[in-house]
Amino acid sequence: MTAELVLQAVASGLLMGMIYALVAAGLSLIFGLMDVVNFAHGELLMLAMFATLVLTQVSGLDPLLLLPVVGVILFGVGVAIYRGLIGRALSVTFNRGMSQIFVTFGLAIFLRGAAQFVFGSEFHSVTGTWLSDKTVNLAGIFLPLPQLVASVVCLAAFAAMMLVSRTEFGRALEATREDRDAVALIGIDRDRIFAIGWGMGAAAVGVAGVMLANFYYISPNVGLNFATIAYVTVALGGFGSLAGALAAGLLVGLVEALTALVLEPSLKQVGMFVLYMLVLTVRPRGLFGKM
């Protein structure tokens, strides 16, 4: 094992960690706003990747140009999920927590089955993009251009979410998070805030899905692995914390890449789960959690 190999693994891990962080950010945003764990989160990522595949084939445009389109589509999907399913599940007076779990779990199964029905169970890929088969040589460290651009886009998406938190809507979002019942007294429409929050969470996953489609296979089951990593990342960073999701995503990507140097690549997630258990043993709320 050489220093160059370690540095290469560190660079690759950090680039992949940015994508993990953005996927986890949508999950963290929804949980922090509503105390709802979205078990269909991975399937929203899968939906974004298939949307990128279809739009690329139909329009002939590069996925980078389709990024705003897929983001808007996923925003609409997120709002529709809240209006049609989550809002109704949270309105029940008995076993509300179990209702939202079964609703999102059932949605995950439905979306996965629908994707398999339409696209089949085989793997798909987006080829011939602007970023395909290109690398950047940085002082002897080779960075795949798709992952490099994806990390930059994900960082920009985080910056946008941070800016939103400073706006009037961001303050309304924070107020709703702190006391969802009292905000109605000052004229804030709680359901509207919740719906937009779900839309923002889904849009974040949409951005990650578009960037992943540039270099990762697409299948109905692609969201399962990323959903598991997102749950671990959110728990590590602290539920409801965007800064925690960013820090934990980078940490998970780094640990995963370094573990692959020591163990078989198929066991690379072992290090991530060991880190998860160690951190939560010492700090159950996560690195940045307040709950």
C-alpha cells in the first residue's frame, strides 16, 4: 500500500461522500421538519435516475442540462406524496407513527415494482455524456470527471439549501419545526410548509440522482443501497441537521473508501457500520444532533 494509493482512495471517498451527503440531506430535512422517516427515500433516487435516462433518450440533451427539469419533477413528486399520502397518514388519531411508516414503506414497494414493470430488472446506463470517460490529473491523483462535477453540484445544492434557511420561508420552516401547532396562530399554513419541505427533500434527491446517472448503473433496486447509507449518514450527523448530513456524508464516503483498501471491496461498508456503532455509542444524538 503506497501513499499515492491512500491519497487516491481519500479523494475518491470524499467525492462519493458528497453525493451520500446530498441524498441524506433530503431525508434529514423531512425528518427534522415532521419527525417522519421516509422509507421510500431510495426509491425517489431511483425515480430521478430513471427520469434522467428517459429524458436523455427522448430529448438527446446531456444530463447536466436536464438537471433543473428533473429537480422540478422530483419537487412536484415530493409535494404530491405529502398531499396524497403523508398528510392523510398524519391526520389519523391512532398509531400515527406506524401509519407513516407503513405508508412510506408501501410507497417504496410500489415505486420499485412499477419501475421493474416498465423498465425490467436489467441494468441501464446513460452513455455518451459530456463527462463520460474523462478524468482530471491533480498532482498524480486521478479524479473521474463525473464524480468531480457531481461533488461540485452537490456542494452547490447544499449552499442553496443553506441560503433558503436564511429567507423568510426558511424562518417559517424553522418555526414550524419548533412548534407545528403554534405557528397557525401567526398565520403560517402548516400543511403548505410541510408540502414544500417534502418537495425540497425530494428535489435534493433528484439532483443527486441526475449526477449519479452520469456514472452509476440504473435499476429498480439501485435506491436500496443508497437508502441504507442515507439512514446511517443522517443518524451519524444528527437527525434534522443539514450541516450534520454534509459532515457525516463526507466521513462515510472516506471510511468506505479506506475500508476497501484493507478489506475486500465487497466488504467496504463494514467500516461505515463500525463507525456508526462507535459514534452512536458515545453520542446517540449524532455529531450535530440536538434531539
